[in-house]
Amino acid sequence: MIDTQKLESTAKALVAQGKGILAADESNGTCNKRFESVGAPTTEDSRRAYRELLFTTPESKQFLSGVILYDETIRQSASNGMPFAQMLAGAGIIPGIKVDKGTVALPNSPEEKMTEGLDGLRQRLAEYVAMGAGFTKWRSVITIGENMPTDACVRANADTLAMYALLAQEAGLVPIIEPEVILDGTHGIARAESVTQKTLETVFASMASYGVYLPGLILKTSMVVPGKGSGETMVATDVAERTARVLKSVVPSECGGVVFLSGGQTPAQAAENLSEITKRGPYPWGVTFSYARALQEPALAAWAGKNENVSAAQTAFAKRLTLAGAALSGTYATSME
Ligand code: 13P
């Protein structure tokens, strides 16, 4: 028997009004690439120090309901010796954990991806529960291109997401399912909308057929945006109109919440689009952000791996949190940048 009450209350807390989720679950490889781009050292302690800077920014307590950690990070501690998971929980922020093991080429359609990590997942989940995690994340990748996504790609990923979600719920952890429709590509916004619609329909059909408990589940989705190489300009009102339309038509009203990834949008675009999406509510589920890059980019650039820049980096992070917070009440304006 799964603990439906616990799952539901965790999901509710994650999408509580005015708060959102920080994705700080970059794998070491991705994190190092981002560090290299600003000249920061790519060591374990450097990754630890950077995450500590984010978590101890005072505005984190105000604007964050949860933080998604990576396996290395959930095992790390702040410089005062307190484990990160415990420190976050003490600030009223639910620690979460990315549990997928990344993507590999899909057989038969190698430009597409499937996500690994189901083997041994039950044991890993038990370990994360013991470390204080309250929720989990699994990312799938849907690529738009000529003859892509294939039905096989969408279905394989939807089924994997459903099996992961069941295992997480069995462990008492809220699963965030993240079928990310990738921004890269020359497709226009209309195609992004139809692919997102179809992907989410397939994903929720799998959730239903596997018996995933919807009030204890959170969808992390891409916004409907034009492909990076499409030549189309991103217009926030159009993005919001299409995103709201898809979500309202596909996401069951019992779902525990809907959160957005930023997916390569600039911090300002991600805030403006979210603000416009908010304005198109009310929605039957809580809606909020779960950004990595759109919250972190200015802070990472300000820090650049140097101790003396911690305060400037925290100021930059606080600004992104505050503006994302404004977007949750539909009051963000580009003039606030
Ligand atoms: P971005 O907001 O940078 O897309 O990251 C969100 C995330 O969790 C990707 O898996």
C-alpha cells in the first residue's frame, strides 16, 4: 500500500502558492561544463561550495519549496558540517533527488533518446529516503525533427516514466516526471505545440494504465516555444496561450502539480513566459517553476569559482528568485530586469 496522504501533502507543498523548485541536479559532467564556461574549478569541493552558495541565499527560504539534488550533492554537507538535505529541510525546503542515470541512443532511431536507471532503482530510492529526500525527478528527452519524435520514442519514454513513478510512490517519494520536449531544432511553435500535446497524452495514458497515483505526482514540462533554429521570435503571450491550452486539455485535474523547466530560455524569457502562463489560470493544479539555468545563470557568471564573489552571486540569484516569484502572481514585467 502506498502512503497516499504523505504523497499528496508533499506534492501540495512543492507547488504551494508563491514558491517554486530549484533544479540543482546537474550531473557532474554538466556541472563541470558550466563551470568551465565561467572559469570555475571543476572539483568536487567547488561543486559543493557553489551549491552551498545557492542554498544559503536568504531568498531561497522565501521562494523555494524544494531543491532537486544530484547523487553527489545529497551526500555533501555545508561548510558548517550539516548535510545539505538536513540544512534545506531546516529551512522549510524539501530536498529532492534526480534518480535517472541519463540518456542513451534509442535503438532503431539513434538521434532519439531513452533514459536509463530503472535497474536497482528500488534500492537506491530506499537509500535516498534514509538521507531525507521527499521527492524525485526523472528526465526523458523528446526531440523534434524530420520524422521525430517516433511513436516508439514517445511510448518507450512514457512507459519508463510510469514505472519510475510507481517505484518512487512505493518508496513514499513524490515522482516528478519530466518529458522534456527539446528546444533545439528548426520547428515552429505550432509543431512544438502538437508534439507536446501528443507526448503528454501518451505520458498520462501510461500513468493511467500503470495505476500511478495522480495526486501524488508532479509533471515537469517544457513550455510550448518555437525551435531555437526556427527563425520565429518567442512571444510570451503566444507561448502562454499555447502552453495553457495544451496543459488544460491533457493534464488530469487530479494531478498533484505542474512545474516548468527553462530548457535554454534566457532567465528573462522564462520569467516573462511564466508570468503570462499564470495570467491564463486558474488551473486545477498548482503551477510553478522548476528551473536550473534560468535561476542560476547570472549567479554562476557572478561567482566564477571565486570565494570573494559569493555575495555578488547570491545577490544575482536572489534577483532571479524574486522575479520568478513575481511571475507566479502574474506581476512580472521586463522593466523589473
Ligand atoms: P533547465 O531549467 O535548465 O532546463 O533545467 C531543468 C531541469 O531540471 C532539466 O532536467
